Amino acid sequence: MNRRNFIKSASAGVVASSILNMGKVLANTQVNDSGEYKALVCVFLYGGMDNHDTIIPFDGDSYKKWAQIRAPLLNRYATKRDLGSILPINTPSRFADRQFALPPEMPNIASLYQQGKLSIVGNVGPLLENVTATSIRQETAKLPSRLFSHNDQQSTWMSGKAEGAQFGWAGRLNDALINQGTVQTNTFSAITTSSAELLVTGTNTTPYHVNDGRAATIDALDFFEDNEQVQAHFSASGHQTTNYLQQDLSAKISQSFDANQMFNQAISGQSVNVGEFPKSRLGRQLESVARTLAVREQLSTKRQIFVVTMGGFDTHSDQAQSLPKLQSALDAALAAFNTSMESMGLSNNVTLFTASDFGRTLAINGDGTDHGWGAHHFIMGGAINGGTIFGDVPQAEFGHELDAGSGRLIPTMAVDQYAASLGAWLGLSETELAQVFPNLSKFSDRPALFV
């Protein structure tokens, strides 16, 4: 291991719990003037959102099959999922007679879809190659490692590898932007408001942590009378040593203090009205993102990638009670964020998209559903091709070639294709995308998510 990598690993391990921000700080003040500001916002839904109760069949025949399979569970929902209660959406003609709807807890998302401000990405998930039920039965399919495992599939969604991966695809996208000269290394280019740091970690991209709209600080320092001297002790100005490890570690701590001060001052000084957000955990995180977007110029950023999270989607039991509440919270938070971006004039510059461990089974286990594979997701913003469905929405029935068992959908769109489309929008070339996603060539053209 070379000195640079050793220092990076050692400093992260020693002080990450208290400082959180050990990346290359304040390195970017000049960027290439070509192109406009762009940001991606990932909403990661921990636990595996039920795809079969997100995009619901609406045409008579398909709905009947779906409702029969899920009848024992549907009977427990407080808000009915009959044809008169679910929210129909415009369905692309390629689905022929099939029609789709959203659950009654998602009226805002349904409205945004109908207005062309949001789209659905159907049946996306981790793939190493195209797979069918037959190839799985014949044991000729090459499958992602540790399917149906929460930790491993969260990691696979974020990085392409099971738990233990070091770099995420969004971090690698930002690395590529640095390498091409669109941006330079900047502490504030990759921000997490919760967890999911892996997604935005790259070789030259380090996740910056924001909590309740402010940078992390060491609260214990406030108890010292000579607070600045204590801070200096832990920073470069307080360490005059010939020890390389101490020098680099002290420098990183000093840089972190500077970065946190810069971020908090920018946030405190911003006067832009970002609008009202729900008080839910997701709502507060997206409000933090909006406030950060409002000070993007003070942070000298040309491109930013954010990741926010929402938990609770592992609905093995009590799904009829928990899932509608989760769907309602997601609906309200996304609607507020869209309104905020429009009011700030950033709708065309910011794209929000969802991701999750996996989908869930079509079959019910008595009180809920079990771990699946492929799932349906949302993408939102003024730059997208809105009001449509990308990819496939397989029939809600058992035994077809995209059923891995119990209605677990075999993905027909790889995460690589989904993510590469986002990367292309950020400004990466085909060659650069192929380097970030070396498996991309095994699949067909990526979805045309953007106008």
C-alpha cells in the first residue's frame, strides 16, 4: 500500500466517527466554464419497496389476476386498492391493452407523472448478463452474488459488488468528471444526509456528511474555554512534527474544520425560500438538499450528487399497515422537493431518482411479502422524458420467464443501464461510461431518460 492510500485509510479509521469529513477539502475554486450546473439526488429506500404494490395493473384482466393473488393482504388495507381507488396513469402504447395505476397514497406522484414531470423506470435491478427463468433452472445463468440479502444487495445497487465494496458508481461518476476537467476535487461534490456513503465514494470523491441541514461538528469543543486552542491542537497549526502520519492527519482535521465552517456559514447566510417540506425524516433530508442547492455558488460546485435515505420497506409482516404510510411519506416529500426546485428555477438542473435493495415477491407470506429482485423506480425533474414508463412491467402472475420464483421479478434493465443514463446526463462520454460500468456492453441500449 502506498503512502497516500495508507494515510487515507488510517485517517478515516481514526477520526471518521468524530470528524466525518476527511476528504480533500476546499480544493476546488475553479472549474471548466463549459456546461451548466447539474445535480443528482438519490432517494435510497432501505428494505426493498414492494414493486407489485407501487405500479398496479389497471386493465381489467391484469388487475383481476393481481387482486386474486394478493386478496388476503389487500383485504387488510385501510385504503382500498380496488379499481375505483387506485390512481390510473397514462400508459405507453407499447404495453398494448395493459394499463397501470399508482396506489391511493401517491396522488402527488401520480399528478407529477401525468404532468410529465416524473417517470417510472420499470423492472430494474443488478444483473451480470441477461437472465431468464429457464437459464436459472438450467443453472447456466451468471447471477449477482448473494441475491435477496439486504446488506449485499444494497451494496450491489450502490457499487456493483456485494458487501465490502470500496467505491460506489456515483462516486466513480464524479471521479470521471474530475478526470475530464469538468470539475476539480471538491469537498461538497458528494453529500449524504443519512447513510449510503458507499454510493458517493470514489477514488478522488469523498462523501461529505450533513445532519439536519448542517455540517457535522465536534460538540465537545464547546465545553472548553479556549476552544480555538483545542481546535488548533488537533489541526495542522497545532502539530509541528516530522511524523508523516501525524502531519497528514492533522492537515485533514484542519481542512475538515475549515470545510465545516464554510458550509455552515453558507447555509446560515442563505436567504432563498426553499418552500415548505413535510416534517418526516425524508422531508427534512430533502429540505437539507434544497438548502444546499441554494448555496451551490458559494460552495464552488459545478456538479453535485446527493444521497438521502428512507427506511422501513422490509415489509415481511404488517405490510397493510406500514406500506401505505411509507408511500404517503415518500409522495409528500417528492412533491415538496419538486415544488422547491421549480420555485428556485432549478428544475432542469436537478434530477431526483429512487433506488432500493430490491423489489418484493408477488406472493404473500400471510401478512406481508418477502425479498425480491427487480423493482420499479421513479425519476423526477425538468430535464427528464416525463410521463412515461421506461423498461418493462412484467405481468402480475407466476411462472413466466421473468419469474425467479414466487413472483420475484428477474430484472430486464440492469442498474448499470439506469446509472449510465444518469452519468451521460452529467456529461460523461460513452468511453468514460464504459470505464465506470465495464459490464454495460453486455446489455442493450440504455433508457433515454432525458430529453
